[in-house]
Amino acid sequence: MKLRAALLLGLCLAAGTARAGMFDDEEARNAIANLRVQVEANQKAAEERLARLETQAQDRAIDISRQIDELKQDLARLRGQIEVQGHQIETLDRRQKDLYVDLDARLRKLEASAKAQEKPAVAPADPVAEGKAYEAALNEFKLNHYQASIAAFQGFLAAYPNSQQLSSAQYWIGNAYYALRDYKMAIAAQQKLLATWPDSAKAPDAMLNIASCQAELGQTRMARETLQALMKKYPGTPAAEEGKKRLAGRR
């Protein structure tokens, strides 16, 4: 009986051990299966990521290729525009040179024509007639016929352009305007004398007359400056002495 009981106990223990070994193998197989699933999932994810990267790389390559083609087209257009502009510049340059040549030729023709049409020298004036014309104009001034005097002296200037009395005639024209109280015209007439005949004996008197006109127009400062310029430019003349007296009186 004891032997039988011992055998039964041994069989039970062996069966339990076998059953435990079977459980360990099953867990290992499950762990391996789970690991295989994870590996396959990771491999699939890596393959999908690699595929996306390859697709992006292809898209970028296509975009870069497209940009390169566009740049090549722009460069070709620019080269074409440069060639067209270069041709236009050459054309304009030729036209400009032709224009210069034409203008030079026309100018030469005009100069030749002007020389051919030059008037002969004016014949010497009759000194007797010239003197009478000057005296007649001056007499009109003395008679207070100022408009007639202006017209007569202007006629004298036109008729005797080489006369020694031109500056004097211009001076009396200015004086006649002053007598008519047309001070602006008087200033213009005397300024013409100073510009045309600055060394004339009548130039100091003309400046004094200008100062008088400016004073009549209320241009006190300008009148004073004119008198100062008169004393500086024509010192020692009767007109300068008169200007000095006027300045002293103004002070």
C-alpha cells in the first residue's frame, strides 16, 4: 500500500511539472509572435516613410528642373531684348551722326549765303546834314516839345549810325522822357546809353538822371546806390560832384 501511494504521488508531481513546462513554451511563442508583429509594423512604417521621402525628393527634383527651365527661358528673353536694344542704339547713333552732318552742311550754306548777302559799307554821311538834324532835334527839346524831340533824336540815331553824337542823342531822349515824367522810359533810355557807350562824356549825366528818376519813383535806396556808383565810376566829373551834394543833403 505504501509503495502504491508513493508511485501515485510521483506521477502527480511529474504531471504538474510537465504542465508547467507547457505554459512556459506558450508564453514564449506569444512573446515571439508579438515581437514579430512589432518588427513587421516598424518595417512597414519605415518603408512608408522611405517611400514618402523618395516621392518628396522626386517632387523637389521636378520643381528644381522646372525653375531651371524658367530661368533659361528668362535668360533667353533677356538676351533677345539686349540684342534688340543694341540694334536700336546703333540705329539712333547713325541717325544722330547723319543729323550732325546735315546740320553742319546747312550751317555752312547759311554762313556762305550770309557772307554773299552782306551789305556794302555805308557811305559817309553828309556832316552838314548830320549837324542840322542833331540841332533840329535839340531845338525841339529846348522848346519843350519833348515828344517831337524824342522822335527827332530816334530818327537821328537811325539815319546816322556812325555819328559821334549818338550817345548825346540817346541822353537827350532819356531827358525828354524825364521831362514827360515817364521815369521808367527815362531810366531805360539812360541805361541803354551806359550799356552801349560807357566811356561817353554823357555817361555820368546819364547816371545822375537815372538817380533822379529813381527818386521820383520813390526808390530812395536805389537812388542812393546809383549816386554812390556814379561817384565811384566817374569821380571828379560835374555829375559826380552833384551826386555828392545830393547824398550829403539826404543825410
